[in-house]
Amino acid sequence: MRKRIVVFGGNGFIGSYLIDELEKRGHDIVSADLHKSQYVDEKYFTKCDIMDRQNVMDICEDADIVYNFAGMANLDSAVENPIRTIELNIIGNMNILEACRYNHVERFIYASSAYAMNDKGSFYGISKLSSEKIIEEYYKKYGLRFTIVRYGSVYGERNYSNNYIYNLIKFAIETGKIVHGGDGEEKREYIHAADVAKLSADIFECDDFINRHLILTGVEVMKRKELFEMINEILGGDIEIEYKRDGYKNHYKTTPYSFRPILSKKLLPNPYIDMGQGMVECIKNIYNEKDK
């Protein structure tokens, strides 16, 4: 069934892939964002500041489904800007929740993070976990149905500041180096943004995910040093890899999970985009960008 779907932060990294997926499924889409994107057709774009409550309210009018990918998305930036992080990720999210409540939206889908479950998430993790609790309370008090999705290590071939692997490869191509703050033993479960988009779009089509917490990560568990070695091999083997071993203090080492009383269901893509092929696409796009 065709739905009117509003994606706040739809011109951002994950949001841009979700817009593509929703377009393929034939939905009526609004990408509400502060900035235009080369990856999102302008016909879907509506300029929006999530701190402008009336602006958010107007955009959610007649919406069936609302996603929120907007706000501060980088852990290190959040540590440098704690007040702005709380404003965007908590108050901004509440503005969207209020708009969903008053416009009788069917389902609110919130892009949280694995760092909501981890003590190393600092202000970023705190803002995400706080928003999760507020979302739960909106259901209890107002009946606003939700799905909370905790995204893990997402990568893709698009040039965004929070696309870690893309920027890692770009730096390696431009400088001949990979510089890492930790010791390389950190583990991550990587998942391609296109796979993330498909699973994210599946969520509102399934009643099993109503009022549920989901973890969305990949099936490929890899140490950072294995990732760096793979990039080095793909690029010809001449990349210098440097480990600063400074403790990597703002990031988890092996698992994002700390004890929480609420359990989450993990979603896995099947089939999924192979990690090596995904990185080759990153490299191709980096060279295309350089040619432009």
C-alpha cells in the first residue's frame, strides 16, 4: 500500500539510501533536511530545521510513517559539542514526536545507535538512549507506535563526513597512509548502507516490529587491522598503516553491548553486499569524485 513517508535527515548518509529504497517501493516521499544532496532528487527535498517546531509540524501533516535520521551523528563531534548534541538529538527529536502525535502518524521509526547501549558513547550515546526512553513514554502516554533501530557500523560508496570507511579509503588514496587511534584489535560488524535501507524500509511493512527495539548490523565481523589490510591489498599494497594506540577512548573495542533491561532483536540482511565488493565501489566513486 502506498504511504506518505517523511524522512527527517533524508539527505544524510543512511537517509539518502533509504530515500532510494522507498522510491523503488513506490511511496510518496518527503526528505526533510537542512541541505540538498547530490544523491537525493530535489523533487523529494523539503528544507527543514528540526529545532523549528512549527516547520516540523507542517511537514508531518498527512504523514503515515515518519523516520528520524536527523541530528548529531558523529560521536567525536558530540564530545566537542555536548550542548548542541543534546539540543538536536533530544529536543529536535521531541519536536518530531510532537508533530507525529498531533498529526496521528501511524508509526515513528527512530534511528538510534549501538552507542545507546554502551558506556563509551559519551554525550552521543546519552542523547540516543534518552531519546529512546522518551519515545517509549510517548507510546505509553499518547499511543504513538514506534520502532527504535540501533544502527551499527554502516558504510557505503557515497561521500559523507560520517561515512567512516569511505573517508578512510579516500585518506589512504590521497596520502598513502592509514592512521588509527587504537591498536587495530577493535571488532566491528560492517553492513552496507543499501542493505540497511532495505531492512529499514521493511520495518514499517511488518507489524512484528511495532513497539520493538531492533539492532541492525552486518554479518561480517572484522577487526580494524583486518579492514586496513584489506584496503591496503585492494589499493596495491603500498599503504602505510600507523597505530597510535592511544586507547581509542571514545569508542568501544569489541562489543557495543552493556547490560540493559530491555532486549533488542537483531536484524541481518540476507542476501547482503559483500564487504570487498562494497569497498571496490567506494574506491571507484572516490576516483570519480576526484575526476570531477
